[in-house]
Amino acid sequence: MLQRSQLVIEAKNLRKRFGDFVAVDDISFHLRAGECLGLLGPNGAGKTSTIRMLYGFSPMTEGQLKVFGIDMRTGWRSIRAAIGVCQQDNNLDPDLSVLQNLEVFARYFNMPRKEARERAVKLLEFIALDHRMQDTVTNLSGGMMRRLVLARALINDPELLILDEPTTGLDPQSRHQVWDRLEDLRTRGLSILVTTHNMDEASRLCERLIIVDHGKILVQGKPADLIREYAGHDVIEVSSPPGKLLEWVRTQGLMHDNLEHRLIIYGQEGDRLFETIGREYCLENCVKRMATLEDVFLRLTGRALRE
């Protein structure tokens, strides 16, 4: 296992083209050993294209990429052997039992049958599915399937775990079960790269975040630092804001978003903006809350729908 000071991923000027379309445009980043790094961005931002290059599924067009200190262009076979990938789709084999799905997958890593069985059973205990190991996957709930996909990604005892939208479509209980397992893996020192649209998930799991859009990195840093820089400490939302309030906000040079029907004002700790605005401009349609990572994401990538 790599030391935490070492770099698991080193990407420099990474670029991916599909014909004339540039999906990933000259990005550079790293992942330290034992770190959980989040890759965020709207649909079409280049997240999936990036992670497919990281586990050798899609060759890069330009740039340099090292994983475990090995050049991806020449050592992709050894790299893939040490990576676990939890894809967004539940591509489990419906004709096999829960246990067999893990055992068969282990054979791709030339794992002896006895070792594969022992490791599969331990992983099923870890994800709390040992009581369902003889069931077919079609009898599992969506949350159970996601946990099984996670277990399958861990069957080869990887040094790097790549998660693509690990909790998409799950109910709150199932989502928190997956989060609990991932936090356990993180405390054990496993290096994790995760893409997600769930900002609570990113804040909870990731030590650092990279936000991308249109194939480029917009910002990167710790969640708390990004929130402080791009959304402040408190957020004041005013519905149907009066024109004089917007004029005052602009005069004061306050960080804000004008959504016509709603005005969002980003304040700093202890600035008493809420009291001033409530007293002078709105009595009932003014709400104060803590700034979140979702505020940062929307400010940087916009609020328009991405299809």
C-alpha cells in the first residue's frame, strides 16, 4: 500500500477528444494516497470521460497520466489490476446468486477459488448482505444492488476505488448505508475518487473537490474552503424582492444572484445582513440559512438544465 504522502493519480494537461468535440480540455490534478477526492460537474462536464481514462477504459488524446506512479500508456494492465470500479449502472449478472456474482468476478483477477469464496463472504458481511448470499440479484432492492456493486469493486482488494454516482436513485436509508461503508473504507486508508451530483454526499465523503464544466477545471479545494470563498457563511433568500433591495445590494457590493423572482444574497459570519434586510426591505418573505456546497456548485456552473 502506498504511503499517504505519495500520489496515487497524477494527471497533467489531460485532454480527450471525440472527433472535433473536446470532452476533457487540458486538466491537471492529483489524488494522494488515502484521500477521498470528489469530481463534480453538471451533465456533459467531462466527468465520465475523465474517470474512464483513469482506469484505462478510454485512451487519452493528449497529456500525461500516471496511476500508482505507472504511466497509463504503457502500464495500463498492472494499473487496472489494482483498481476497483463501481460503475453507475447495476451491471450485475441476473442469472447468478449474490455470492456467485462476486466469485465469478474474482476469477477475472486469477484469484484461486477458495480465496475468492472467502473474500466474497467477508465482503458480503461488510456490506450487510451475508444473509442474502444465495438469492439471485433480481430479488434484491435497489439499495442492496448498489452495495453489491460496491462489494464487487472491492473483490480484488484494490489500492484505488473509483465510484461513478454510487448512490444515484437510492432512498435516504440506502444512501446512508452506502455512505457508512464508504466512510469505513476511507478510515482504513483506501484511496477513493468519486463522481456525484449529490452535494451532501460530496461534503460528507470528500476531503477535496474538483468542480469541472465544459471539460475544464473551474475550482478545486476543500469543501469548507470552497463554500467560504464562493458562498460565504450565510445565505439570505428573498422571494419577490423589491427593486430598492436589489439596488441596495448592488450599492453595498454584496455577493448575490438575481433570479428575478428570487434574490439570493451571500453574507459573511457576523455581518448582520439578515437583520438589516428584514427590518428595511422584507418582513415575511426573507429566509436565512447556512451556505452549502450546492450554492457553490450552482454559482460556478449555472442554473440552466443540462440535457
